[in-house]
Amino acid sequence: MSASQSSRIALLLLLVIGAFGQSRIISIAVFPAESTLYVRQMQTFTAVIMGTNDATIRWTVLEPGGGTITEDGVYTASESIGIYHVVAVAMSNGERAQTVVKVTVVTHYDTPPNA
């Protein structure tokens, strides 16, 4: 992974105090960390969870009308242009970590005149 990719990873670390006073780190990263899509185009997001072996992931789109996302992280862009946010929440044993990915939806390919 390049330094550029590393700097763009949407990574949130959540420090959780365990039942015995021990610290546990739960974190989630989503790839790609941001995306530009065309209207109705699909993008598969992949979540990587660290600090637990048995987390579930819940995917949502923050804005109403901002597209849809399946439980497997497959996002379908809205029919309206704009900036939207995909939220990934990891949950394990009552603990949670989340991150947000920016999705920009555009209408068409940029082509030069008379092309």
C-alpha cells in the first residue's frame, strides 16, 4: 500500500475499556476510502475490522435519497448528483466502531466538444 493510499484510509480507532480494566482497540477501515461514481453506477466497498474476530458490519447511506447499499457493501449511486456518505459500523460484544466514506455522484463523462 502506498503512502498516498495510507493517508486516505478512513480509519477510526475506538478505545474500549474491557470488563477487567484492560484496554481493547476496535477499529474499522473501508476501501476505497472515497469514490466518484456516475448516476446509478455500483461500487463495492470492503471493510477491514481489527481488534476482534467476531464483528458484524452494518452499512447505511447517511442522506435520504443518497443511493442504496446492501449488507455486503455494494453501493448503488443515487439518480441525483451530489455528495453522499456511506457509513460502516462494526459491532462486537456490545462495542462499536464506525467510519464514513464520501461518495460523489456525477451525471456524465467529461468529453471534449466535437469528440
